[in-house]
Amino acid sequence: MTFRSRNRGKFTNKVSYFRSSFLKKRNIVKTENSEHEYAKKDDDLDTISMFADIDIGADVIVPSDPSHNDSWKEGRRVIELFELAQNLMCQLCNCPLNLIDTVSERKYGLGSVLTIPCGSCTACNSVETGKRNSNGAFVVNSKAAIGMIHAGMGATHVNNFLAGLNVPPVHSSTIRKKEKEIGKKIQEVAAESCKSVQIKEKDLSNGKDMLV
């Protein structure tokens, strides 16, 4: 049987009804001893136990510090060793950083930015795992798009391949964006190559000696 009750003249579901009833009873003011004393009645215990059975938010886990996460410990990453080694220096005191002290990771496609506190001055440093281009984008994402075009694959094939390597997948929109950027450059190079070949054929047809 479907639970139906009215709240202010409107039908409401079971969760909303018990939440409203619970909050109303919690807000009752005791005025017998002091006008500033607030307490719940004994009959509120039944409402509380009934409300607890609903298990609202029972599966929600709230971390103690949202800025810390251990996602960097899972899977594999595509990194440039020399670039990472150069970046493992504190930007404030120039002391070497320990990779094991990483507290969080922000992923940008196949590139990542690690947050590593310094053991000497406790300053938090953003450590990049690869090179960026002039626009601030990770070069490895463009390289992945080039490889995808050369192999004749799509974004789904790339992510399936990465999944087999246990590398975090790249969002399909990121790959398609890089594919468009690379595609324009490939078209420009192909057009320039065609023009060069046309000029050579034209010279040959006019009887010019092209032998060196």
C-alpha cells in the first residue's frame, strides 16, 4: 500500500512526512521551567527511531578533508620522467619533494597535477607530470590524438586500450577536441604537400630538367 499523507494540504511522500514531523517536534519549546529551555518530549523517541529506519544518506561517506584524496595511488599514469624530476622541487625553499607525500591529484586527460607538501617548509606545491604547450594544455593529450588518427581508432578504442593498461580513461570530449586541432594541422600539411607536388609535375610537363 502506498504511503500518502498531507502536509499543509498537499500530498507528501513518506520521507518528507517523517522529516517534517521530526523537525516540528524538535522545535517545540519547553516553557514550564524556563522560557529559554529547549528539549524534546518522550514521545519523540518513537519518531526518531522511525525516522532512522529510512536510512537517509546511509551510503554517503564524507571525507575528513575534501582536499585530500588517494586516487593517485590507483592505476598507472603516463608521465615524462625528466619533467617530473625537474618539478619535484619546492617552489618556496627549493628543497626536494617526496612523491610519497602526495595528498591529491587533478587529472587533465592523460596529464596530472599532483599536490605535494614540502617536508621542510610545509608549503603545498603543484607538480605537473608532463609538459604543457603555449596554451597550457598537456602535450601528451595531443600526442594521444595523433596516435589515434594514425592507428585509425576512435575515442572509445583509445579508452578501451587505456583500460587494459589500467590507466585512467580520457574524456571523449577531450580526445575529440584534440583530434579537431590536430586534424586542421594535418590538412594544412597535406594541402602544402599537394601544392608542392603539383608544381613539380607542372615543371616536368613544361620540359624543365628536374634532375639534380
